[in-house]
Amino acid sequence: MHDEAKAANHRRWEEMVAVNLASDLYDLTAFKRGERRGLHPFEWCWLGDVAGLDVLHLQCHFGLDSLALARAGARVTGLDFSARAIDAARTLAEELELEARFVEGDVYDAGKLIPATFDLVYVTWGTICWLPDIQGWAGIVAAALRPGGRLFFADAHPFLLTLDDENATAGNLRVRYPYFHKPAPLRFDEATAYGDAGHAMTNVESYEWMHGPLEVCDALIRAGLALERLEEFEFLPWNHLPAMWEDADRLWRLPDDWPRIPLSYGIAARKP
């Protein structure tokens, strides 16, 4: 089943590349003009100065955040399983005259494809939901870090992902999906793309696995990393529920009359 799920996800992400390159969500035009730094302000706050750091960006898509880190002075290597995404990332790096290396391959093969260690592993937004084995992922992260190196991770909160996102209202938050991880993935059939609701997708089928914050933290600890920070947030970089609104910082939030629930979370960890 995992092979079938991976193949379906790969087909959908290959198609998604062209959609997202043109999407207002990524706003590539503003990034090229230097009007947008790429990462959100709270991410830069957590990361601090990255100039001179060797950075590994896992599941980098078409490399927008990779290139934002390169623009800030980091030496960046990005990895993604989509050939189209990697081609787009390399083209974008050349156009912007930014030095960054992009490698095509499965995240679980990162150690073979990129036999090096890094000061920082960066993994954010819509990443681990595509992975069946979080312990294996944590091992990849730990192996990629040199002693003293650190991980920055941020993603949607699984509590949010359990909700019925199509029919949610302030007075009706109904659980639709399981919170805890199960070996069998959840199947979704989505006719449109998250980056452009007007785009009709040919590859509608995708599969996801749930991984809660405690499961992720436990996997990182078992892999030998020391947790330094865990924080839940009331914002998300995309519109997940019908009533959400976009703030000036490009983050989406719930109206004040909605229950205060976690929408995303971040983890900082370090290799001793």
C-alpha cells in the first residue's frame, strides 16, 4: 500500500509544480523582485542569522524557501522527490544567481543521495503528512546533522487536521479524521490544487499519514536529538477553514469569535 500511496502522491506533486509556480500563495514574482523574503517573520526569528551555515532543506518543493535561505547567506542543499520541482528549483536559482544545490530523490534516501552533514536541517509546511515512518524520518534528520547542528521544523497542527474542514463553523467544530498515527494512510480525492482553487487537477488522488507533535518529539529524542523548543501557534500559512482570514504577515488566522485552537506548531532540536 505504501508504494501505491507514494506513486499517487508523486503524480499529484509533479502536476502541482506548474500550478504553484504561478500561484499567488507563493507569489514568485514578488520574491524575484526582492519584495518578499520567502520565509515568515516568526521563522526568521527562530532561525536567527543563517549566513555561512550549511543547510539541508528536506522536501523543498521548487526551492522557494531554499533560495530564501541562500539569499540570506546560507549554503543550501534542497531535496525533493519531484523531478519537475527540482528542475524548477535549479532554473530559479540560476535566474536569481543564487548558489544552491538541488537533488532529486526520496527523503528516506537522503543519507545516500547527500552524504554530508549540516549545521541546520530545515523542514516546514506540509511535509511529514506524506511520510509513513516518522521514526525513519527522525533518523534521517539526526544523521544529516553534525554535532551541535540543529533542526527547525514547523507544520500544520494535527488537531486542526482532524476537523471537518468543509463544514466547520464557530459553533460546529466536528472531528472527521483520526488524530493518532495508523499504518494505513488516509485517502483524499481533491479536484483542485491548494495553491489555486480554480485549477482542475488531473491527479486527484493522494494519501496522508497523521503524526502528532508528541509522536514527532519522541521520534527526534529516540534519534538522539535534544529538544530545545516546542510551541503551538494560532496561525497557518494557508487557508484551511472557510472563515480564516489572511493577516499582513501572510499568515491565516481564525476570527476572534471562534474557539482558540492550535493551527500549527514548531519544534527546535539540536544534536549534542
